[in-house]
Amino acid sequence: MRNKIKVIAFDADDTLWVNLPHFLETEREFCTLLQDYLPAAEVGRLLFQTEMKNLPLYGYGVKGFVLCMIETICSVSAGAARLELVAKAIELGKELLQKPIELLEGVEETLERLKGKYRLIVATKGDLLDQEQKIQRSALQTYFHHIEIMSDKKTADYRKLLQHLDCRPENFLMLGNSLKSDILPVLELGGFAAHIPYHTTWEHEQHSEEITHPHFIELTRIDEIINYLD
């Protein structure tokens, strides 16, 4: 791989910085809001079902999550919930959008080691404005040749990205925490992919099958990729 890679792409959320724990904290607060209607676990289950139903409409990100919280309020209360609950859900969403950026260990050191040797890019999915603002607040943008905020991360989406970058799959390396979104589609195209597990994974992104592929790398932390490139 050392002599092949020209472009290295990084997922953002839970690869460069903390993300999912903030969502889970917000979800717990939301479920507590509706405890007069249903137990927290049941509210959480209904919220996830609503998110999955609406993904084709809203895509990924905080704003769609807020709309799903509001829809869940209407559902569990049969439309009788106080407007204060809707206002609180909106406020939870605003707080989520303004969470401080907490870089994961080894991120900046890794980018510093790789800058100038490879074309470094961000390849992440989510709400355009939210992701742009997080990248700006992270102060990492100077490391990247290109930032791609994708509506989804399936094989066709990566194929389009590679065409835009004028990069062959065998010259492309993707690093990320999601086997489903960051690893499998890239391997399918013939690229290289390095998985960096995060301590928690969104239910929608979970993948339990073992991956055996010559281009697959399993890491424990981001800076270990240097061992495969230097």
C-alpha cells in the first residue's frame, strides 16, 4: 500500500472528533421529556423508527433529528402534547448544533505527519451547514485539499467522489469508524479502507459480519495508520 496511496480520506464524526455521545445525551434528555407518556426505552425505540422512516426525506444530521423528535412527540401524545415540549425539542437541537468540538486522540498529530505527502480530504455525510461549521470550529481545515460533505456514503457516492478527485480506487485510502459507511463501499470499489473503532456505534451503522479483504486494515487509533504509510 505504501507506494500506491495518493489520496487519504477521513470521515469526520467519531473519527476526527466526538459526535455520537452528544446525540445519545440529547436523546436521553428527549426521552425524559416524554416520560409522562411512555417509558424512556419505548420513546427511544419509536424515535429511532421515525428516524429510519424519514432518512430518505431528511438525510443525516441534527436538523432531521429535530424534526423526528417533534414527530415522535406528536405520535406518543396522539397530538395532545403541550407546545412547550416541541419548543424544548427544538432547544435540544440548537444545543446539539453548538456543542464544542473535541478532537479525538492523535488526530492532529496524524494529519501533521501526512500533510504534504498525500492529498488529504474529508469525506463525511450529514447536514451541509452543520458539517461546514464543525470543520471550521475544529481548526483542521488547513490540512485538507478538499472537503466533501455527502448526502450518503454508498458505493455510488464514493465512485462519484473518486471521479471528482481524478483518483483511481487503488490509489485511495479511507479512514473511518463505520464499517457500513466508511469501509465496505470503498473495498467494493477496490480502494483501501482502515477501520478505527469508536467506543459506541449508532444502531443504523452497525455491522457484525467479519471482513476479510486484502485492502482492509483494522486499527485501534488513528495514528497507527502511519505504520502502514511511512
